[in-house]
Amino acid sequence: MALGRPSKKKKKKQCGRGRRGISGAVQSKDPVIRVLGIGMSTNDAEKTARVWRPVEVLTYLGAPGGAEYACLLLNRPVDGREVEVSRVWNRASLRLSVDGGTNVLRKLIEDRDKLALEAAKLPDFITGDFDSITDETRAFFSGCRFIATPDQDETDFTKALRVAAERGPAHLAWVTVVAENTGRIDQVLANINTLFTARTLLAAPVYLLAAESLSFLLPPGRHEIHLPPELRSDWCSLVPVGAPAAAVTTSGLQWDLAGQPMAFGQLISTSNRPVSELVTVDTSEPLLFSVALP
């Protein structure tokens, strides 16, 4: 089967303080246990669905506040989206700048007046093996807490998630990672690999926030993804990154799947499009779901 979309027929600054513990879930008596972006339906006796509301992760769009989430700033430029990144960063309950990402944060602070930005808050932790942060940036944030993570068997991104799991708030709704999908392909793939690793580190879901897309990993099972108009005006995709998926069924997409297998070298769903507020996905294996940003 050809690659691409499925056919219609187959249809000295005072820095923040760290906190310990993480669970990523809250107790609720409601029929839908929900932590803003994430929830679990308890009414479906046959199959439990995981509910995703990705627009609530995009706090720069003015979504209701109050959720505790973490924000990680990786070593990628944010040119052209400084306003959005500053808002997502400032509204987080836990803020980690990751190695060279601290250089990016410093530039946001220094460019505040020129770009009419919010005053960027300081990081709770600065993590990494520190091979990318400059001496000038280290001096600039000298009052903040640095946590060295020298292990070279994991990326700085993965190790930063470990710090968030150990020192974050007790109930994180999600983790937003300011990253990018351009540049070195090996680093892009490493970030996707960390989405798989993240499932063993913390219960809260992890979102990759890039300039043009929001991506997150759908584990095996049934999913309900709620997409308001601003998130269904362009493309979306479903990609079986970790392993072939024996059967994938969807609804709410322009090119739906009906129990079809997905694998590299066979069918993958790129350049698809959401056509309904509710997109459902039932998958036998993890899928990377991405959606275009407004």
C-alpha cells in the first residue's frame, strides 16, 4: 500500500523553588475523570477511552487557567513565536530550561522591550550536561538552581523529565516541551523517542510544541481527541513510529481508517485533516498524533 494519506475508499536573581512528587492524575466523582488536557471515561463498560483536549495546552490562546503543568524549554530557536512561548512558559507551575535552552530564555528576557513580551519568569531548575549553555548565560542565571545531568546514555530532554518527575508538583496535568521539528533529523527523532520513555517516568502526558504543530503519543487503546475550529483548519497526522500497528480505526478525519494496519514502508497517515470536533482513534500500538497550529 502506498505511503501517504489513506484512500477514501479505505476510508542573582531569585529563582523558583522545586517541589517533589508527581502523579499526573486527580480524583474526581464525575463520570469523566479529567485533568484539563487529559481524562479517562469511566462510563464505557466495553472500552475505556482516553480523552484529549489539546487546545487547553495552548495557554497562549487564552484557555482557562488553573491547571498545574510543567514547561521545558529545549535548545531550539523560537524566532517568530516569542510571544506564544513566553506565555506558555510564564503560566507553567514548574519551569525547566534545558542546557542550551537557557540561552533561548536569556534572549527572551533581553528582548522583552523590543518585542513587547511579557516579563519572562526565571526557571525553577536549569538542567543538562551543560555543553551548550554559554558562560555568559550561566552568569546571567547565577542565582538559579543548576542540576547537572551528565549521563550520556540519555538526552538532556529525557533527563529533564526525570527532574520534573522527582521535583515537580504532586499533580501535573501535562508537560509542554518547547521544541522544534526542523534542523537535525536525529534530534527530532530523539525527541520523539523521549515521548516513549516519558511513559515510564511520569503519568502526565508530554506534548511537543513546535512552531507549526503540536504532537503527542497515543498509547494502545481508544482515544477521543477534541479539536475546536482553530485546530481543524489544516492538517493532522497519525504515524506508527515505535512499531507497526496491526489495526487502526478512526472517525472524524477526512481520510478515516477502518481496522487497517499501519507501518513504515506501508500505510501511514500524513496530510490528513480533521473534519469533526471529535476525532476518535482506536489503535493496537502507539501512534504519534500531530495537528497543525493556528
